[in-house]
Amino acid sequence: MKSKIVSVLLLLCLCLLLVLPSCSSFALYEKFYYDLFDTITVIRGYAKSSSDFEESCNTIYNELQTCHKLFDAYNEYEGINNIFSVNKNAGVSPLTVDGRIIELLEFSKQMYEKTDGALNVAMGAVLELWRDCREKNENKLPYEDELKEAAEHCDINGLVVDKESSSVYLEDRNMSLDMGAIAKGYACDRVTALLPSTKLTAALVNLGGNVMTYGEKPDESGWNIGVNSPLGEGNLFEVECSDLCVITSGDYQRYFVVDGKRYHHIIDPETLYPGSLFCQVTVICENGAMGDALSTALFLTELEKGMEIADLSGAAVVWVATDGTVYKNQRAEELIFAGDEI
Amino acid sequence: MKISKKTRNDILLFFSLLVIAVIILIAASIGRKEGSYAEIYIDGELYGVYSLNEEMTVDIGDTNRAVIKDGCIYMESAECPDKTCMKRGRISKVGESIVCLPNRVTITIINSKEKGNDVVIG
């Protein structure tokens, strides 16, 4: 009799064990922010309670907001020296800045070398002309001679970074930095670094197309990311990620129209006009800043050379050429599943 | 044929376990509705959830108007300078979203039978 009771109890325990994983104690939460990097920020994460989630979101938000302020080239903020301040002091004097600016500027210089100049954070002068036209939206393009004049002040060697004294100096008075092609990816990396200290077991942060993923969901799957097809409706492909970043650059994201023709925001340092090789480039890799920089650089680089850069960097890349042809490198081939159209 | 007490108890146990399993399965599937829904947020606060199966027009605050038609949702009008949300066009797949940054409006597709994306970019 006793043994029977024991065996029934054991069976019940087994039953419970089978049921328990389906009622995991972690729930999925989501939060939006609208005031970072001129885009929408979404944080999705698994936490034990909504207060745990809120607390973690605050930690993440604080870091993102600091990055937003540090890398802002167009506004100044009280009490900090940011990219705007660096630009203002161009040709005047070196400026002491936060370690994060030093770190990212040094990395940007490396990316300049790696991409053969396709990623140039020192071409603020040219980008500003395009930005002005885009924002005014008065059916006008930047003047050719203005662009050429601005291009004279885009030499990245004029950017002097001194790690020792944590200072930055722009040698050319008319030169300016624009971190738009790399800052969001870097901010994602900062979030990745602080996530283990939060109460989130798994998280996804989407900084307007710059996505970082952390950890596995309670059911041990990764985060499922869809990449919209620039060619029509629906997804071009989907990818399951954990601890990877996914970044997309597209010619349809930010643009303005002059005489019926669309001019997008990814400007080629060679031609000084929007790149015309691809309509979308997606990069999947471990490092957000690198992924962000690559998505811009590869958008402006011929496929064959771009493929080389991608492979050397260990990134998975999917290109959609302006004629609609889709290209992938080896690592993308391995990572991507369930492509309907790909 | 005489069934021993031990065997009878085993059969009883087997069936009760089966019943428990079925109940759990049913409980798990309830609450999972079929079809897709659009969640509309203003400033991060949930404004409403709308089935994509019913045609309707949704006034979102005083600034935006969304239309649900043929299983899709799109932004019909928006009081903002860039109209990016209107250019976004029609969405219907889980994880897709429309964002109106100036008015802080977000529309996200959720909860379909198919396995959705956590996020859709590009």
C-alpha cells in the first residue's frame, strides 16, 4: 500500500514537471520612447514583474539618452561636451570629452580604413547641405559648387583623437563630424553591455531599425526579426537571433523629392550624391557599431568589394540591388531561414 | 475475466492523467484568439485594439486617422509635416508597425495564428 502511494506521488510530481515550463514565471513586456536619436525606440523584454521591467527600462533609457546627447551634432546640452561642441570648436581648440566619444571616434577611424572611406564620420559638412534641403523640402537640391566646397573639408585625418587626455580636435575650421551612421549601433552595444546587470532575462531593443537582441526567451528560442522587403509587401526574410544585432539601411527610410525624383539620406563620399547601387542593405553581426557602420558603407560600395569587406568583418549581409536582385554572403546564407522571396 | 485491483488502479491513474493533460491543453489554447489585431498606442499608452477582419476607420486622438480594410491597416491622414506614417502604406503581418513620430502614434500588428516576428525593420 505504502509503495503505491509513493508511486502515485511520483507520477504527480512528473506531471507537475511537465506542466511547469508552460507557465513560466517570466512575462513579456514592451515599452516605447519617442525622444531618442530622432526615431522611435522599442524595448521588449522578459521580466518577473512589470516593476522589474520598468526598473530595467530606466537603466537602459538612461544610457541611451546619454549616448543620444553625446553624439548629437545639432544641439547642445547643458553640462556636457558633445559632438556639437566638438564641431563648434573646430580649428579653435581641443575639447575634453566623455570616454564614449573617444571610443566611438577611434572605432570610426578604424571603420574608415576597413571600408576604404565609404564610412566617413568627418563628412558632416556635406551631410549638412543634404539635411538642410531634406528638412526644408522646397523642391531644391544642394548646389553643386557648395557640395564640392564642403567636400574639401571632409578629410578624416583632420580629426585628432587623444586618448590620453580624452580630448578631440578638428584641425580644419570648416570640418564637422556627423555620427548618424554609427551612433545608434554604438548605443545598442552600450545597452548590450549593461543588460546582464538588469532584471531582464532576455531583451530586444529596436532603435529605429538598429536592433540588438540579448539572451534567449523562456522557451529557449531566439528573437524573431523580420526584414521588410523593399520590393513589395511582406518580409524579404526572417532571422532568429540571440546576442546578435540586425541593422538595415534603406533608400526609402529618409528622403525628399525634387522634380519627381527621390533623393535619400545615404550620401556617397565619392559622388557627394545619394548612393544608387542598392535600395536596401541589411547587416547581422555581434557588434552593433560595426553593423551600423557596415550597413551604410556597404550601401555605397560595389557588391564584389562589399562582399569582401563583409566576409573580413565576419558579418552576415543581405543586399537588394536597385534592379531588385537579392545577394547574400555565406554567413547570411547560414543564418537566415524561411525566406519567402529570397 | 477478472481485473486485479492493481491493474484497475493503474488504468484509473492513466485516465486521470489523460484528463488532466487534456484540460491543460484546452486551458492553454483558450485566450489565443485567431486572426490578427492592430494595437494602437499614443505616447506609449495603449489606445485600442482592433480586429483586422472588420472594416473600420479609427480616429486616433485629434491628429491621425487609420483605416482597416481587407485585413490590412493603414494611416489615412496625419497632421504632421513629414507624413512618413502615410507613406508606410498597408500593413497586416504580425510584428509590422506604422509609426507617426511627431504625434507619437504607433500601430503594431499582434496575435495571429502564424508565428509572428518580434520586430520588423526595414
